[in-house]
Amino acid sequence: MDTIAELERTATETLDRFAIDDERLERRYGPDKWSVRQILHHLADAETVLFDRIRRVISEPGSVIWAFDQDRWAERLGYAEDRPLDLSRDLYISTREGVLHYARRHYPDSHKLQFVHSETGARTLKDEFDKVAFHNATHLTHIRLALGEV
């Protein structure tokens, strides 16, 4: 997989999803699963967490970086209630631009920079760049399922 190309592709598709109508934003890909709206909020927040990790690994290799509780973020940050979708879109845009900047600059040697994830152990900067692309692609599949496109 060409991670930088996948980061660009998933960004384009994700940004298109922020523009869909309210009825479709409320669709879910399964019982008790997040709605499209909630997935988009999650993508924006997860992107900020992963971008923070990327910058920390570049700046402070070997650091311990803590996991985050995505369900608690969804509950406490209002994914299902009143959080403006435009806020999440803008967070996603600026954060993905930052991820792409550092991926273009550091990806070729990213396997050399390591950190310790609080739940999964030793990881590399390359792992984190790849995770951003994989995570986004996975949730785009969930959105396509919710919208009946798969």
C-alpha cells in the first residue's frame, strides 16, 4: 500500500461525506453502531490524537504515548447531540494536512523512530502513519455500508 496516496484518497472521500444531508448522516451500518454523523466526528477526533502521536514520536522518540477511550470521547464530546459537523470537518481538514506534511517528509525513514503505546507496546512512526490511513479507510467502509453503497 502506498500510504501517502491512501492518506490523500481517504481525505478526499471523507471530506465528501461531510456534505451529505441530515437524513443520511443519521444512518447506521448496524444495530448499536455509530451513525455516519458520529463516525465523522470520531474520524476528526481520532485524526487529532494520531497527529499528536506522530508529532510526539518525531520530537520525542521513545516516549510512552497513552491510548484514548473513543467511546468516552463520543459520549462526552457530543457526537450524537449538538456538536457542529462543521467543527469536525475543519478539525479533520487541518489535521490531515498536518499528517500529510509529516508523512511526505518522514515516511521513508519512519520505521527508525519508535515509541511505546500504552496498550499495544512498541511501535514505530511508520506504524502510526499506516494506522491513520487504515483507520480512515475502515470507517469509510462503515459509512458506505450505512449508506447502502456496498
